[in-house]
Amino acid sequence: MDKLATILRILDNENRLLERADQKSISMLSIIGVFMVFFIVYCRVIPINIITIVFITIYFLCALISIVNLIMAMRPRIRKDEADEECAEEVPQGEPAFFTGICQFPNVAAYKKGLDIMMKDDESIMNIYIKQIYSVAMINVAKYKHVQRGIFLGIIALAVELVTIVYLFIYHQGLGHFPPIE
């Protein structure tokens, strides 16, 4: 099997994982947003007592931290590895295969020259793609850490919201009347 084809397949799979993490984050942010609107609608009928204060505090803390984590999943912060710096000498300075490397070239002629240099040596092509796979994998690790936290906290927030609504139903039924929602 061709080594380059295998490397490109791995890179494609890592890029798909990046896209899936962003899709999950956006979907969860949308769900939290919709449920926050429902919560705001019910907010005016929430009696102020110790139980509701605890529920509301837990809800807003979990929802806020979930939103922050989901946003961080879309743009994670990655630190450069010291071992990565040592390996940087093996790879040409301008990486003409990816957008950050392409943008480092001052013009089209310099880009063409860099691409020609890269294409002469199969080993340098593979090194560039391997470095990119590693970089994308590190981004995926950071993204999925934030996605998992965001989803976990989002589920807790939504569960607390539903428990609060059930509590409101029981509370208002005990009073014998339900306030109208206008």
C-alpha cells in the first residue's frame, strides 16, 4: 500500500473529527440557547425560596461553564511542544501544503518555488503531512476535551432546568392555582 495515500487518509480522518467537534459544539450551544429561552419564560413564576435559589444557581453555573467550554472547543488553545521544535529543522520552513504554511510565502512565485522544492523529495512531503496529522490530532484532543465537558455540564444544566419545572408544577399545584404564561 502507498505510504502517502495512507498518510493522506489519516489526515482526512483527523480533519473530519475537527468538523464533528465543531458540529457537536454548535448543536449543543443551540440546545442550551433554546432551553434558556424556556427557562426565562418560566422565570417569572418561580417562587423565591432556598430550593429554587439552589436550582437556579446550579443551572446558571452549569450552563455558563458549558457555554464557555463549547466555545473553547471551537477555538482551542494549543501549546507548541519542545520536542516539536527540535523536529522543525527536518521540515522545510514554508509548508506549501497547508494554509498556514502557504500564507508564509510573500507571493505566488515564492510559493511555487517552495512547492517545487517540496515535490522533489518524497520524504519531505511525508514529513510535512505527518507533522500536520500530529498538529490536527493535538487540536482534536483539546477540542474533544472541551466538547465532553460542555456536553456533560449542558446535560446537568438541562436536567436541573427540568427538575425546576417539575418543582414549579408541584409547588403551584399545592397552592391550587397555576399562573398564566403570557
